[in-house]
Amino acid sequence: MTLPDAPRTMLSAACVVMLAFCASCASITERPPPALKVMAFNVRLPTDADGANRWDARRGIAVRMLREADADLIGTQELHRRQGDEIVAALPQYRWFGRGRDADGGGEYMGVFYRADRLRVLESGDFWLSDTPAVPGSISWGNLFPRMVTWARFERIADGRRFTLFNTHLPYRAEDEAARLRGARLLRARIDALPRDEPVVVTGDFNTGPDGAVHAALVGESGLRDAWETAASRSGPQGTYYAFSGKAERRIDWILVRGLAVRSVQTIAASEDGRYPSDHFPVAADLAFP
């Protein structure tokens, strides 16, 4: 049977539309899921002793860096409440939470910032790196100051994927190595207590390099991997602490992951007129769920 010309034309057009639709569907199906972008950032506490590098002089630089990076999640160290509130006032797409490390809830925070349009907090809490982790402000192992972890379980709004974040700051003195190691082991125990299939992200200033016992206590049997070491691509300087000099020699700020692929990692060395957002370079990683 021969189709009349008009119906044949209509059928041909319909086929073209259908083929285009199918190609579009295939393209959507093949498109990789969105990355989960995570940052570790020691903000540097606000102190007038920093002179030209005091917080009031670098706040705008920090805000512009964070806006440009557009991370879904930021684990900070040395944050004070004033800084956290000023950052979200300038970047209202973010929310932040945490608790000061001192017994009264004051002092430095392990503040966690997240894009409220991308992530939902399911639960969160804190524990101290001491012999009494549930006691706020508790100090053990020769630490000068309380050391703690702020954690949270998140759900990604776009697809319901869930993961747990741990954010910490270990002590800084050379003689604190034993305390750093005990803190790392306590953190490791909390991670090990989670279901093995729970994706985990750890952000922190560990105040030691990746070639020591602290790194070894966290990476390996726990399933954690160092994003810098395992990323498909890396950019920026390897070192992260530079004391406002712009030249970092030690990589003490890490992002560790479990159950997530590391697409890329970047050390962000942004500056404006020789001034930097902090005395640490932030580290950002693009992660992907399996």
C-alpha cells in the first residue's frame, strides 16, 4: 500500500521528532551525576595581631574566594562565630552550624557550611578528642586547648544520596604528635562504628604531613583515602600552610573520603594585591557517588 504524500510527510516528521527525543533521552541517561564539591578551609581566627592580614582586611577576599569556589560543603577550622555569621550574611546561599570548643560553647568552632539548596542536614553533633569525648571543653593527652570534631549526616536534595562528614583540627606543636595520633585514632573509631557502606568525608587541619603516623591511622583499613593522593586530576600547590607568605611547604590540610570517587582536587591559592583569604590555602575536591 502506498501512502499519500501528505501522511508520508507527517510520518517522516514524526520519526525525526521521535529520534531527536530518543537521542536527548540517551544524552540525559549518559550524563554523569553532579559532583559533590567539598572544601577544607582553615579560616584563621580574627586577631588584631595579624596586622594587615587581620580578618577585617581579608574578609572580602575570603568571601569572594568562597563564592567563586561554590562548594556544596565546607569544613572550617579556627572559625569564630562572628566570622561564620559574616560569611553567611555575604553568601546567603549557605547555612552554617557548629559549637565552640570551650566548655561554655565559646572559642574556636569547627564550623560546617553547606548549600541549603543542595544539602539537607539529617543529624549532627560534636565530640571532643579526649578521654571523655562527650564532655564539652574536655582536655587530655597534654593538649593546650580543647580539640574536637563536629560531624553531620547529610542528604543530597537532588537525588537523596546520603553521607557523613567529620570535621576536625588537631594540635599544632611538635611535641603534640602523641596527642594528634590519639585524636586520629578516636576519630577513626567513630568512623569504623558507621555502617561499612556509609559514604564518609573527613575535612581538617591535621597539623602534620601525610607521611606520618596520623595519616596512616586514618587512611587504609578504615577504607578512607586521601583525596589529594587518589584524585584523577590535581591542581594548585601541594602545600597548604604558608603563614600569609604565599609559599606553602607542608600539606597539613586534608580531605579524606570513603565510598566516594575523587574526580579532581584543587589547592586554591587565590590572592588579591598580595593578600590572601587565610594563612592556609583551602583544598577543594569534586567527589562522586558510585
